[in-house]
Amino acid sequence: MSPRVAVLAVLTASVFAAPMPAFARAVEAAPSLVAGGKGATFAGDGGSAAEAGLNRPLGAAVAADGTVYIADTRNHRVRAVGVDGVIRTVAGNDGQTASTGPVPAGAKGTDVSLGLPNTLAVGADGTLFIADSLASRVYALAADGTIEARVTAESLGSPIVTINSLAVTPSGTLYLADRENGRIVEVRPGDDARPLSTPASLPIGLAADAAGDVWITSATSQLSRLHDGKLATIVESAGSGWAADENRPTSAPFNATAVSAGKDGVYFVDNRQRTVRRLGTDGTVTTAVALTTDPFGARDPVGLATSVSAAGPLYLIDTVGSRVFSMPALLPEGNDTGGTERVPALLWIAGAAGVVLVMTLSVMARRRRV
């Protein structure tokens, strides 16, 4: 082999053995089972969450330390999955008749009977908020395991038939979705706080972002945002992005159902496309996860929770299958840092051009010798 051919072989091997360029997308990972492998039953406390039983979970929330809290609705409990993968009950005791009386000071979460725990939210201080729609009540579970009734039918002025969703802002303001009465109920911190209401069309999902804005999905699949007390509908903008329209058109371009706020944007389930989509803070709309038929079904409801960490996965609640899965979110183009290391696209192109140049020079040199 001539020196030129040897050099050409080395260059060719080095360039084409390099990772794919940055403009190519990574292959999306399959869903990873977090909890519920045993089926629709109650089982597994103190053991592996993936081998435990859940019964029609309706909601989940993720704490700053990575703990995943699950509203195990038909088991009348709230379960916690630690970073070690172990599951345990933190609230509820399988008493199917919801507690309605006063909660004694110092009571533990497992001392309270939960009738229909269906939605959760975690505050900045680690407090877990638990909605029990059967009692029209929201509990606050502290880090030490003690629990108190933060919102009751009496403090609201009247019962809420179903508290469809919860959200809590970084400042501690709690929001409740009251679909039947077409409103978002705002409960500010403090015992003397008077609940305020904001009209909203059939709200079913809530999320609060780092700026304190509240994102709302409705039964009509609209996605809205509550900002500084003003409600706006999220619409498509020029360039396939998103914008907030305070004129509140009734169109629903994103067909949003569940919603959750993450470090790098707002995520929602687009049930028409069967994907989880991301609204970036820069006004872009990207696909974060594809909801495959196995295990999520063709039209089955899917709940959503995001990690506190920007690098953390998305948590998907399969209510019909009584399971919770995690999936890494695909980053927007140009920000893909997961998986195999990638070289910048220009460097990869330059390397390929170098190979072509060497090959051309080699051919020209041979012709001159002939």
C-alpha cells in the first residue's frame, strides 16, 4: 500500500467512524417502568416499586430530591417512590370513607383516610399537596410526615364536586381546578387567606412554572395561561411556534390534556398527535416524547409529571394499565447532549470534505504519473 493510500484509509476511517453529526436526532428510548408491574392491586410497600401494585393512579408529582409521589387513587393512598426505587405509603390508610373532621395536630399522613386522592403538587419547600375530591379537601403533607387540612369545603365557602388538578407556585400560592364551576380557585399562603376565583373554561389540568404563571388545560383541549391575573389562550404563532392571546379564541391547536411545567419549558400531552410536546421559553414548540401504542394505548388517558431537574425524565401515568413510566425528553435540535457524544455538524462536514479532497489529489497524482 502506497503512503498516499494509507493516509487516505486512515482519514476515511477516522471521519466515518465519528459519531453522527449534531443535526441528527438521537433514537428515542423506550418507556421505563417506574411503578405498577404487579397490576391493579395494592402490593409492594417496602419493596421495588416496579414490582408493586397500583390501582388506577390519576396523578403524580416529583420533589426536588427526585422522589416521585403517586396518587394511587383506587387504593385510597398516596405512594412515594424514592431514588432507590423503593415504594412506600405516605398518606391514606385504605379507609374508603374520606375523613371530614378536624385533623389532630401532629397526625401522620397514614392516620388520615383518603376517599379519592386524585391529584398532587409539590411546593418549593417540599410540602406535598394532596387533593381528596371525595371530601372536597386539600391536605398538606410536611417533610416529617405530619399532615394538615390546608383547604376544606368550609374554607372554600362550598364544596367542590371534583378538584380536577392542583398547582403551587414558588411563592406558595395554591391553585385548584374546579371544572364543574368553570373556575380556577386561588388560595394564597396564610391562614386568613380568602380564596379567589378566576373564570376558566372547564379546567381539568394545572401546572405552575418557575415564574409563577399557571398553565391550564380544559375539557375542550384548550391550553391557557394565567399571567398577572390575566387569562390568555395559547395559540400557534408564525414559524410553528406558540403565543399567548388574551382575546381568548376558542380554537385548540394543540389538543392539550395533561400539563406540567419543567425547567426548560411547559410540557403537555397532545392527545391528537399522541405525543408530549414542549413549549420552550423562546416561543418554540417541539416534540419531547412519542406516546407509543404499547404501553399507552391509542386513545387512553395519560397523566404527566416533570422532574425538577432539567436533565430529569418525564413521568407518564398510565391510568388504564395502573402503571407509571419514565421517558427521557428529547431536547430541541442543537441541544441534544444525551446518549452518544456528538461532534458539531460543521466539523463533521469539514472532515468529509477533507476525505474528498485527498481522494481527488490522489487520483490527479496517479494521472500525472501515467
